[in-house]
Amino acid sequence: MTLTPQRCAINTATLGYKDPIDRVIDQIARHGFGAIAPWRREVEGGDVAAISRRIRDAGLAVSGYCRSTAIPAETAAARRAQLEENRRALADAATLGAACFLIVAGGLAGGSRDLADARAQVEEGLGHLLVEARCLGVPVAIEPLHPMYAADRCCVNTLAQALDLCARLDPDNAGGIGVALDAYHAWWDPDLSAGIHRAGRERRLVAFHICDWLVPTTDLLMDRGMIGDGVIDLATMRSEVEASGFAGYAEIEIFSNRWWSTDSDETLRVCVDRLRSL
């Protein structure tokens, strides 16, 4: 079955943060998408309840809220401060009615080479945040990032690693924590298919992000590909995700200097056109 815009979300990073959030909401709705995933930079400091109403009035759901402050830190005081930031953001996610709060866990603490310690700090921090997530009814979604980001952005790097974290923090599957599968970060994983099926069995898959991997890639952060322009077998990945039981929105998230310099309406038009390939 063709993936229609109504079954998809636009992560606002795809449009490059060029316009105020009210205009972005209207653009996404006008192109027929079913949901939006805003970033904290577009929401914090504003009237979150009013933004939530604007999204609903436009007929959009909120597929996710991006994203957490890094969890590992050099000192206990810094870790507490970062936890408070994440608690406030999680509360905003609840006000927005977000389906999840995206966790990009962070890499090594400043000056450290201890990757195991960074991962232990992530697990401890998520344990604290899980309490809030359950109270607010917004699951935290651990997004494993490509290993190239292990040092500075995210020390959780495979779907299996993220699922293991969920299992340790939520052994009874009481909810409040899950995983976000991002095609750009996970497509290379030889165990990806098994991980998707496991996520389905364990009812952990709460977000699915799509874009493409270009060859050659000119920038590992800012050269993600438009759907269909790269080498990821997105159609097969989508089929496996849906077979796992995931019924949420496929969220288009493209960090790209090229697309950020393109008119937002044109970017959205191309997104709609490329969905036919999925």
C-alpha cells in the first residue's frame, strides 16, 4: 500500500527552522501531512499550550518532540541540571500531546574517554526520567545513533543496545519507554531486521524516522538524502516496521544543507511525491 502524506509526519528539522512555528504548522497541514514533530528550539520560551492548540486546529497530531539534553556529564551537579532540563522538556511534550519524547542520549562526558561510564550514566538518567514519563503519559523514545556519533552525540548506537536498555529499565513492560528507529542511523546494522521484529514482540517501537543515505555523503550531519535519492531500502524497512505492529506515523526527518536552502513548500512537495516509492 502506498504511504500517503496523511500517514506521515514532518519533523520540522526537515524545513531548516527558517520560519516561525505557526507558519511551519500551516505549511505542513496544507500539504496534507497527518502529523508534525517540533523541536524544543521552536517551542521553549513560547506559549506551549497555544502551540498545541494551533497544531490541533490545523488537524495535525504530534508524532514526537525533539529532543533530550545530553545525559552524561562531568559532575553530579551538571547531571542533575541536565535531568531537570529533560523533565521540563518532557512536560512540554505532554502539553503538546506528543506520542513520545525523543532521547538522543549524549556521548562522552567532557574530558572523558570512558564510554562504559557514559552508557551507565545514560541508563541511570533514563531511570529517573522514566518515572516522569509514566506520570505524564508520554514515553521516552531512545534513538540509537550511528556509531560515528558515539563520542559526541549518542553512546547508544544500535537498536539491540537500545532495546536492552528498555528491558533493564522496564523488565515488566509496564510502559513509558521505547525506541525510535531512524533509517539514517540504523540501515547499516546487519541485525536490524531481527531488532525490528524484537521491538515488535516487546512492544517497544514508538517512532520511525525516514530519509536516505547518499553516496557519496559530503557531510555526516548535514547531507542526509531525500527519500529515494540514496541507497537505503526504505520500502523493505517500512514493511518490516509495519509487520512488527507499529501503527504510528512515518516521520520524515532530513538534515540537509541542500534542502534547508530550498523553499519549504518545494521541499514538502517533493516529500509528497517521493512517498509514492514507498
